[in-house]
Amino acid sequence: MIDQASDSPPSTDMPLHVYPNVYASGSVPKEWKPIRSRTLKFPVRNAVVRRYLQKLSDGKWQKVIKQGDGGEVHYFEHASGQVAGVKFFPS
């Protein structure tokens, strides 16, 4: 269980790592290409996840879903362009 009052990020309950891009995460195949205008971005609504991401890198984070050839990618994107929590879902 995650302690919401804790100031330290939970290390085992939420293993999110920051990467420079989705390909660097190792979750997305190198041949995957996003489809233009098939991207959804919205605020991180889960308060626990939002606080955790803020501890990884302070600033604005968004939840992103990108459709591409061969599947879609879900991840959190920082205002700097860095990403975390990258998951690939093949179609």
C-alpha cells in the first residue's frame, strides 16, 4: 500500500524511470512510427502518481497515448520532453 502522506517516493510500488524518449525506454520497437494527429494528451489525474512524477522531475507532466503503425504507446511526458512509465500495446 502506498502511503500518501509520505514525502519520499515509493521505490517498489511505482517503479517509474525517466528516459529521454519512448525508444530509449526499451519498451517500444525501433521500427514503430507514430501516426500524425493520433495523439491524446491530458493531465495526470491520479494524485499519487502526479506527486511521484514531480519527485522524479519537477514541472508539468501529462499522460500521453500515441497511436502508431503496429500498436500504441502510453506514457507520461514531462514539459522538457522526457518520458516515464512507457508501455507499448501491439495491435
